[in-house]
Amino acid sequence: MSRVKKEIYNLWDSLCWFKQKSTKVNNCFITCSGKTSGAGAQIQAVLSTMLFADELGIKYVHTPFKKISYPFYFQKIGHNIENEKSYESRWESFTNLGWNELAIDRLESSELNVVKVFHPRQVKKIKRTLYIIHGCHKFADRNPDLYLELLPKFHQKYAESTEKPDLYFDLSRINVAIHLRRGDVTKDSHPKRYTSNRFVLGIVKEVSDALSDLGQKPIFHIYSQGYKRDFSEIDQNGIDFHLNECVFTTFHHMVSADVLVMAKSSFSYSAALFSKGVILYLPFWHKPIKNWLVVTRNGGFNKKEFKSMLEHIINRKSYDGQ
């Protein structure tokens, strides 16, 4: 698509959404359902739908996860990561996305016109209508800063869930979580989503230098798949590797880290939306919130702003007695 056509297309979307936002109507609902992808993608899809519903002034209705694909590595080795609950039920209670929301089974859908749509542009404010959509990324990626108003709500949902693993972080130090996509993402198969070890080593150095200036010595945690020998370039003191770890443990530690270095991944993006830490964002197709620090192609980021954010984290940990 040419640049001019894309701008016209985006303007049309904006006009459609503005018109719908200004329309007042009751009994119009939207829910996110129908995806069968991985957990990160489905969590992000739900959060994007919550964002869209909030901005347009329609009622979000929560549909629990029905089918979530296992992580690539566990598929490959035939690993069973279920327990007494189904994999989908565990993610549902773990993220707690349905907390304080109208549940789909509480909605009198028999009295509604149910419409499946594939793009947020297709949603019109019509009385007694329930829209079913796979996600609202087309809207969220155009308006990522709208997430800022919903972050406290997301944080509370996540905090209200009691089904969390224990943290193994040393809370007296700054914990930096680095997510690296491997397994189904390789330099050859998905070059746009791949982050090299050398690039990560550069980020480690930049973060270490910034924290050193603040009198802090961080602990780096690498979350990925594969074997330690795959990361020989970054295997050094001060870096702990968590490879092929339980996905729930990994997600919770990414959310809980003082600093999260995102992969080009919905798993990272979803964790970042639940996080209260400093976020270092590696550019990919899902756009960043303005208070995330964007990492450039050469591994740089705004050090002054990074240090300022870290000082708030350090002061908070000091206040909490950590």
C-alpha cells in the first residue's frame, strides 16, 4: 500500500471511530473470542478489545479463554504443562481478565443481535447488539497511549489474582528481565522478530552503566527457550538464565521485574501492560506507549529518562523496605 493510500485509509478509520464515539446508545456490547493462538497473543487481544470498548463507550463483555496453543518448545518435546486445571483455565485465573467485568454467560444473548466482525471499523453502535471480534489491534496500534488510562485497571486485575508463583528475585537489588524469542523464532525463519545475542549484550552493558551511575548493581534474568550454549556470547556473571521455564513463572517474573526488556512478542507486550516497572521496547508491529523507552537499532535508548524512571523504582523499593 502506498504512503498516500495508507494515510487516506487511516483517516477513514479515524473518522469512523470518531463518529461512533460521539453516538449515544445503550445495550451495545463487544467481546473478544475465537482466537486459538498462544497465551500472549490472546491476552493482548483481550486488552486491546477492552481499550476499544472503553474509548468508544460500549460495554465490554468477557469471554473466557477457550483454546490456547502451547509454547513452541513444549509442543516440540511433547511436554505436558497442564495440572488439575486446563491450560486455558489456568491462564484465565492467572491473568484475572474477567475480574469486575460482565461475563458472557450472564448476558441475555438471546435478546441480542450477535454479529461477528473482523475489524474494529465494522463495529457500529446499535441497540441490542453484541459484537464478537478476535481483537482490536488495528485500533490499539493507532492509539497506544490510550492504554495509559487503563493501566491501573489492568494492574488491579492482575494483583487480585492469588494464583501466582513465588518470586525468586533478590528484592534488595534491581532485577532486569530480558525476554528473548527463540524456538519458533530464528534468524532465518523470522528475521524481523529475532534479536541477536550480541544486540542483547549491548543492552546489558547500557543498563549496567546507567545503574552503576546510580550506585546499583543489577541482576539480569534471561527468559527464553533452548539451551545455555545458545547464549554463549551473553553467558557472564550477573546474568541468570531461565530457559524452558514454566510459562506462568516466566510471565509473572517479567511482570514483576524492575526493568523489562521486551522481545518483539505479544507475550512481552502483555506482560508490559501488567508491569509497573521500567519498560524497554524493541520496535515491532505493535506500537509502544509513550512512557516506554524505545530501543534504537544500535541498542541505544534515552539514558536520562531511564535513570529518572529507575530513581523512582529505587525510592519505592527503599520505602517498601526491600
